[in-house]
Amino acid sequence: MAKKYSVKPKITDDLIEQLLHNRGIETPEEKEAFLNPDFEKHSWDPFLLSDMKKAVNRILQAIDKKEHIGVWGDYDVDGVSGVALFYDFFKKINFDNFVYYIPSRQEEGYGLNQDGLDELAKEKVSLLITVDCGIRDFKNVEYAKSLGMEVIITDHHEPSSSIDAISEELPKAFAVINPKRADSQYPEKILCGTGVVWKIIQAILQTRRDLISEGQEKWFLDLVGLATLADMVPLTGENRMLAFFGLKVIQRSRRLGLLKLFSMLRMDRENLNEDDVSFMIAPRLNAASRMGHPVEALNLLIADNEVDADTYAKHLSSINDDRKILVANIVKEAKKKVREKFNNGGEKPVIVIGNPEWHPSILGLVANSIVEEYERPVFLWGRNGGDEERLLKGSCRSDGATDLVAVMERRREVFIEFGGHKMSGGFSVSFEKIHTLEEVLIESFLSLKEELKIDNENEILVDAELGLENVSPKFVSEILKLAPFGVSNEKPIFIFRDVIPEKINRFGKNKEHLSINFRDGSRSVRAISFFTSPDQFGDLLKEGIKTNLVANIEKSFYGGRSEIRLRIVDFF
């Protein structure tokens, strides 16, 4: 699908003012809040979250009476970080009567399950707190209650709609803390799961400041920042503040497991940024659930000695390498299936493909790659070896314009389970339904698109048109005032017209990355692109022939050296 690039209207020569305007940040107050995040000013009152007072009082009661608390987390970075946050908090206040449970992604799947709840019941857990899960776990919440547990749900996923899709349904837990609740007065609706746990800890300390010395809880922000960046929530408002200060704490982290990863990956700790977290740290933590057991990631985050930290860091890096190979193989097979499907039956507005041999735990990563190439919603399915033969599980990713949960909600009768966010989700479906799943999802997508007037036109607006002379340390320092970058605060994109690729090189262990020197008059600048080959750009990229480049400007730190360079987005 050919892209069309246009430059956003220029309103000023001041780069920062232009970039802020491009992001809809106009008033002096908005600019101040964005450019200068303030921990106190930009943190909302946690008691604005529905059920917060009720939850805090119950947790404090359990602590005071030394009840046995169980913490049940999701298996991804967000869930594991949230469990680690509760772990650190309980340890900090000298409360040891707690146990954590993170289900195996392959064997147990997402959310609560009866076998795990039975284990917690045997350990006499009387208060169960979920992290990053539970908002649709109606039956299992009831089961936990039947075992004598009171349940506090902390989650940030979309609640379930009623059958008539008008009202909201919540599990009948003791308390449900979720900023997406219809009755929530909390202004920041899209906190990550660990962000919700952070708000609970803030509320506990507002109620009982004597538990921890003033300000000591800020050391927990490395976990909040890690999860906020890894879970790809919008980096605006309170999330921007949490990511900003979370990165500051990560740069000074005392966490032995992270320090071992920084050293192993030769990361410049003092200059660590959001890309390092998203593309270096988070994949290794997620590899635990995809290739092993998620508790391995938790062990790294809570390691209290050098030997264990080193062991966990090496193990996660090793299984992440295995994960890369597996993903690459499935991406290759999946893209072949898409090409064949489109060649034989024409292009579809939604891609739905699968294979019983595909490992469901890595299909989200595969879907990301397919969305990037085909720019439409993607649903992929596979089957775990331990699952019932006729049970299929999958992951879905959005093109950026489509609410995936809304698409699935419209045909909820097709699924055994489903959930997630607007941009990403998961589902399970019976073998009998898989043959009509594509037809059902396309029908749901088209009706939603018509109803909401979703625009899928492929025009991309860039921030400005520049020359290579603008790629300078001063220019980069201005751009970095807007960091950290991420969802809803993407890296500024620029057009460089009529630049000449002088030398096209490949680098990396398997020569899988691209490095190009571009010249524009007397100025020469290096540009890179990871996991890219020159062939992907066809005739738009030829040595010695002028082209139009779309790119980000960045400052890279590696091996003790810094470099101002371009990150290739596209050519036209």
C-alpha cells in the first residue's frame, strides 16, 4: 500500500513550538506540563479511582492482622513488574506474609484459573489481589470467593459490556480498581497495570505515611517506568510523568538484575532511553513467558544477590535469542500465507490466518510484523501442545485506527474468551469456529468502520522538511526536550528531499541491519534501519541516485561513544 507523505502546516520557525503545536499542545500551561514534568503537580489523586478507599482499607487490615495475601499477576512485563512492585512494597514495610502467583502462558493462559486458585487456597490466602488481569474473570472471581478469599481486582484492560452493549459488567469482587470503569472519576484512563498498582501504593501511603519514610517509594518508579514504556500506553499526561521519572530511576537503579542486563548488553546506563527499555530490556523479560515461565522475569527484577542476578540475566538473554529465531520463522511462513491468500482471493481489510503448529505465545510479535507491512488489523491463531485439540488461541494487533476489543465485542458469541486493549488483544476460539472467523471479523470491522467513520487513508503527516545541515547536536538537544517518546508522543518525523545515498552497507551478526551514508551538498550523515534490506525499498534506494528520505533524528550511545544519526522510516 503506497504511502503519501505531507508536511504539517508551518506556524513558526521555532522548532520546539512547531513540534508542540503538531502534537496539539497549545496553551502555556500545557507546554509547561509537557516540557517540565513535575512529580507532585502531574500526579492525580489516587482516591479518584473507584473503590480505592475500600481497597486500601482492606489491604491495611490484612497487613495489620497479618493475613496471608496472594498477588496474582499477568505474565507480561506489565504484570510481572506490578507483582515486583507489590513484592518490593511489602518487603519495605517488613510484611512477609504474602505469596505471588504468575500463571504459565502456555499451560494456564491469561487471567485467573481454578488450579492456581486451589494452590493459593491451600496456602491459606484470605485476600487475593490481581495485577493487570481480572476485569473479565467473572467465574473465577466467584470461585476464589467460594474458597474463602476476598478479591481486589487491579487492572487496566477494557471491562466487559453487557449483552445489550449499553451497560458495563464487572466481576463481583470486594473491590475493582480500573481507570476504565464507567463510573471512574480518574482523569488518566489509560494507565498501565503497574501504574494502577502504583496508585494503590500511593493511596496506602497517603493513609499510612508511617509505613515508609517520605520519598523512599520513589525508588519503585523504575518498575512503573519500565511497565509504562513496555506496555505502550499513551505517553501523555500522568503517563508521561511516570515514564519520565521512571527512566531517571532506571538510570540510577539499584536493582541487581537490571544492572546485570545493562552490563551484559553494553548499555550506557546514564544515557539509557525509552528505546533501550522497549527494544532491549522488555523483550528479554517477555521472553520468560514466551519461551519458559514468567516467574523467571520476576526473579530477575527481585534478585537480591549478584550470583542470582547474573544467572537470571544470562538465562533471559539466551531464551530471547531462541525467541527471535522462532518468531522469524513464523513471520516468514505467515507472510507467505498472506501473499497466497491475497493472490488467490483478493486483498481483505482484516488479515486472519493461523496454523495449529504455531506457538500462541509469540503470535503477538508476528502480528506486529504483518501489521507493519500490510497496515490493517491482523488476527493470528495457533495451539499450545497442552491444550485441548479443538481449542485455538491467538493474538491480534491493530493498524492504529481500529479498536480491536470493539471488533471482537460485536461478535462475542464466536469466542470462548477475548480481551485486551484497543491496539492489541488476545482470544481463544473453538476449532469449529475457526473456518468462519475471517468472515465474521471482516463483517464486524466494516460495520464498526462505517458506524465510527474510521479513516484508513494512508496519508502520513510529518513534522517538517529539513536539510542534512539540520542534523546537529544542537538540533537533537531541542528534539530530546520532548522525550520520552512513544504512543501519542511519537518521535518527530522529517522529510529530507533529494539526498544521495553514497554508500549502502549491511551490519549485524547476520548482516540484517542497514547503514547508509547520505549526502546533501557538502554535508554527509549516516542513517540506519534495523532488520531491513535495501531490496525492501526497490528503485527508491540506489547508490548515487537522488531520493527523498523520511527519517527520525536521534542520538545513539553505544560502547562509550555517542553519534548523531538518522533512523530511516521510508523513502518516496
